Amino acid sequence: MSDVGRALGVHRVLEPSGVLPQAAWRLDADPAIGSDEVRLALQRLNLDAASFRQLSEACGGDGSAVRAAVLETVRARGKMQNAVTGSGGMLIGVVDAVGPRSPLGLAVGQRVATLVSLTLTPLAITDGLAGWDGRSEQVPARGTAILFARSIAAVLPDDLPDAVSLALLDVCGAPAATARVVERTGARSVVVLGAAGKSGCLSLAAARAAGSTHLTGLVRDDREAVALSATGLADRVLVADATDPLAVAAVVGAPAEVTVVCVDAPGAEHGAVLATSAGGTVVFFSMATSFSAAALGAEGMAADVTMLIGNGYTPGHAALALDLYRATPGVRALIDPRVAA
Ligand code: NAP
């Protein structure tokens, strides 16, 4: 196997052969590590919001059924990848073995968060998720996870609770992508769909810090509108169902130069396109986004917009999200209750 393939974890792919771990159906989650790998002792998984919502809805809100579904996924696939949304999440754990050729610079005993998705991380769960009621995205867990030579992990900061760090690092690609688009385009107007959620409020704060001056946050209901308005993160707070394109267009009014999709439900593609001006950019951070719905919808509306898939990785993304949380009371006001819940 090539050095590149090995660094990306191809040696852990069981089926189908020849694909990268993210695209694999099943990974080898054997806790015995190769010389270039790192093993983590699991402490907590953070299921991605779209995946958790889908599992909860499919199980009718029955936490024990959600727990059983996650356990079965990890048992069958050697990783946590929701078969419907295709998404995963990330985890925190303690480094408990480092291969002599690992280039990650990690040391045994360090507490880290993975910045690569659970969808490509070999995972073995040993406690049956006994400490989890299946009703929250954050999952206390015992077991092991494997990092490859080209994985990324961040040492957990000492000044924040683990649960907060985990929530921030899971969505840290959103504020980084928003900041990058605003800086590159000089956009002054930004609309965020799902603005009172974790990635949404961070994206608003990132857009403001990057120079945008007309920030609109679209939320689901009056309760979220009150909470978002109180933070001052948005200049304008709108209430609409992000999955209803005409309702989104009606409340947004004049389209914005940049739209960031941070809802955790499917069906927000067309509203996002309608909320964006000609020549503008839509960042689809949501894992519930359909590529075909976005592309064909934009075509059908003759909408000349650039559409970006929200890459979970941008250099400096973890530090940016942690710093926005530390520096922005409004971000803390929205994220802390979600983490506590
Ligand atoms: P979150 O904290 O749950 O926020 C989502 C927000 O969207 C919530 O405020 C939610 O309202 C709102 N919402 C849901 N349906 C809506 C609708 N129909 N209309 C208006 N608002 C609606 O989620 P998150 O952790 O920020 O994650 C957001 C998305 O990012 C998810 O799809 C997740 O999969 C994705 N993600 C992407 C990456 C990546 O690398 N691209 C990484 C991590 C996560 P309620 O709370 O009232 O439901």
C-alpha cells in the first residue's frame, strides 16, 4: 500500500476494498495500533446534529432505541456513520498509545478532541453506552478510537468544560468557512439559517468579526427569536421555517451576498438559494443538505450563486471557534444552554 493510502487509513478499510475510510462500509476497529497510529481511550462522542435528529425521529424519541441504533451501527461498521444522513460527529478521549512513527505529535495521557469525522474513525465501544440515555447528542462512552498519520486532533483547552469544547469543535468548520467567504468576497450582508444553533451563532459572530455589517439570523420560532435577539449577534432576527423556500424569501426580502445554512433538518436548499443575491455565495454547512436539490434547484431558479460545501476543515478552525466562544457573550448565551441540555 502507498504511504498516502496508509496515512489516510486505507489499511483499516474492510469493505469495499480500495475506498478511503470515509466512504467505506466497514472499518477494522482493532485496538492494536500500527507504528504510525495513535489509540485513544474514549470518553465522549458528539453525534452530529443532523444524525442525532434523524435517529431520534426514526425512533419516535425513544432513547433506548436510539442507543441501540448507535451501538448496532458501530458494531456493524467499526465507525459511527448514520446510514441515512451519512454524517458522524467527533469525540474526545485520552491518548493511551502512540506508535513510534506517528507524526501527530501526541503524547500518552493528553486529552484530545478529534477534528476528523467519526465517519472515518475506527471505533470500538466496550460499555454498551450504559451511561447514555439516548436523548442527547453527547454520548459518554468507553472503548477505543484510532487516529491515522493524517488525522487531526486538538489538545483540549484547560479553561473550558469538556462538553463545551466538544460542541464547539464539532462545528468549528462553520465559523471558519463563513469568515473565509466574507474575507474573500468582502460581503457586507450575511443571512444565517438556523442562527440560534451552535454553528449558526458562531457563524454570525465570525461574519461580524470578518467585517460584515448587515447580519440577519433566521430562526424557527419566537422562542429562538427572543434568545437570539437578546444576544445582539444579528442586526435582524426573522422567524420562518427554513425548509419553506417561499416563506424564507418573503421574510428575508432583499437577498444577501452570503447565506450560511446551519439548520440540522433536510430541505433548506431552495430557501437558501432564494435568500442569496445574484453573484452571491451559499455555504451549505448542514449535513442534511442534498447536493442534487441544491444544484438542480439553483438551476431551476436561474440563480447565479456560488454554492460551497461546508468543509469541516479550514486551517485554524478550532482556535477560531474556541476564541469566538471565549470573546462573545452572545455565543456563550446560546451555546451553554444547549450543552447543558
Ligand atoms: P444545532 O445546534 O442543533 O442548530 C440547528 C438549528 O437549526 C437549531 O436552532 C434548530 O432549531 C434550527 N432548525 C432546525 N430546523 C429548522 C427549520 N426547519 N427552520 C428553521 N430553523 C431550523 O445544530 P449544529 O450543531 O449547529 O449543526 C448544524 C448543522 O451542521 C447540522 O446539519 C450538522 O449536521 C452540520 N454539521 C456540519 C459539519 C461539517 O463539517 N460541514 C460538522 C458538524 C455539523 P431547534 O433547536 O428548534 O430544532
